[in-house]
Amino acid sequence: MPRTARDVVFVDGVRTPFGKAGPKGLYADTRADDLVVRAIRELMRRNPS
């Protein structure tokens, strides 16, 4: 399948931290989208071009 300039390809991978779920969990006050933003920023830092 030919690629175009608009195709997205994965060049690296990171994972978000994990811990117990629930009100007493380590990330109870952290929104899921905040974790994703941190992961994407780290990927962009590692692969600036």
C-alpha cells in the first residue's frame, strides 16, 4: 500500500503509568487525557523531526 504525506506511522512507543484504580489509587485525581498528553509530548521530544 503506497504511503502519502498525510499517513501517520509509529516510530517509537511509550506507555502511561499505571496504578490501582479507585478513589485511593495513585492516579485517582489524574485525568486520562492528561496522561495521554504526557505520552504524546514524550514521543515528540524523542522524535523531533
